[in-house]
Amino acid sequence: MRSVVADDMSALTRRLTLAALSIALGAALGPTVVTGSADAAAAYAPAATARIHPGTQMYTRGAQCTANFVYADGAGHTYVGYAAHCAGTGAATDTDGCKAASLPLGTRVTFAEGGNPATEGTAVGRGTLAYSSWLTMKHLGPGAADTCAYNDLALVRVDAVDVRKVNPSVPFFGGPTGLHTGRVATGDKVYSYGNSSLRGGVEPLSPKVGAGIGDDAADGGWSHPVYTATPGIPGDSGSGFLDARGRALGVLSTVAVAPLPASNGVGDLGKELAFAQSHSGIAGLHLVRGTEPFSPVL
């Protein structure tokens, strides 16, 4: 296990990037655009048979992370999101995306199912790293400290041959129904889906329900700390979170060891996506809504 350092941008909260831990263990912000369910239904596989979807395991040179949501661009290409630090090459304490090292765009990523500590499971598709907030921020030069600390989104462009295996719906819960913007208040319900390889494929642990524990005004709205009944662990990095209305809320980025042990830092997707729309060079980039209705059954 790597050492822990203080992050002075969040009241000295100590944070560890979950993807790096998994290795140890085995500009104005533009508006966002969301497609309708009908568009998604026409383009993608039925939710019941899709092999690539929110919550799917993603492997990048041995590091396992988790897919958050599906995105598309104006040219009709399909992307799956995870955390930018999932392609990071530094230490678990490297949470400043403006300084941290990362694999280059063009790096190949594998979508898989059934991964566990002994095997990467069965490959169900592949894609290419097409955008990284970390690489983009380093290219742009010094930026706002909050953005550097919490902007943690990467997009993997799905190979054309595998697009028909994709569905944008979140398993178990359905949605996303749109995009959340604004704060997450203490007690606000949140929902997530994903199964780190460290859980050994125990599917009942995939759906997660939790609540916000109060945003820190000091981070400019870039991060939402939450607790879930089964906390995020290494390998869950990149998982998507929904709010109580089924809207895409954020991306799992960090786990805190102080002052709120086992809480998770969820990056604000509205801000992360707007940054990507402004700086990725991907024309028409947008979040794709799920084809299945949101149903918070837990």
C-alpha cells in the first residue's frame, strides 16, 4: 500500500486514487447536451443483452477501473467514461491532474466482465483512450487549483465493431435520465453500480445506495463527498453516480482516510463534461441517456 499525503485543497482531507490502489493490490465551461432515449435505443444493444454498459470493468495496462456512463459525439462515435487517473502512471497520492503523469491518448483499453484478483476475466470489447482531463490540463498549463484537484474524467472511444454491444442504461437502477447540476446536500440519496475485481464477482454487491454528506464550499463545486452502504474500493474508480431523480451526478474518484474515513469523493460530472466539451476537440460531445427508466428499487 502506498503512503498517504494531505490534500490542502480540501481542508487537509487525505485522498487516495482508487485506480492506483488497485495496481498496488494485484476557458469557459460550455453547456452540456443530452440525447433522448429514442436516439440511444436506435443505436445500441438492448439493455438486457448489452455487454458494455455503465458498471462494466475496464482494464488499462493491468489497472482495473469501472465504466460510468456512455457518451457520443456529432460524428456518431460512442465513448465510455471512466476516471482520468485510471490511465495514470504515478503514485496513489497523485490527485493533482495538472501535474500527475498519465498514459497517452491512443492507449488501448479492454472492456471485460468477471475480472477478479487472479484474472482479468472475459474481454467483451475494446476501445482507445480518446480524452483525458489530466492530459488536457497539463497541456493547457497551470489552472485553478480546484479544477486540478478534482477534474478526473477520461473517455474511451469504443471500437466500431463493438458499438452494437453497448447500452447506456445503468444496470439494476436504469437511467441516466439527464445530467445533475448543482450541489449535493447532506442526506441526498445517491445510487451507483459497479463491481471491482477485488470483490471476486459477487454480483449482489454491484448496486450501491448512499447519501451525500455535505459539499465543501472550498472546492468550487467540483467534488461531492458521499457514503454508500458498501463503500467504493480499488477497482471501483470511474463508477458513475446517479441522484434521486436518476440524473448522472458524478464520477467516483477518491477514497478518504481523514477526516471522513471511507467516504468517497465523487467528481461533479456537469463540470467535468463541460470542461471536456470545451477542450477535448471532440465536436458535439454529449452524455447519452439510458434506454431504461430510472427505478430506485433499493
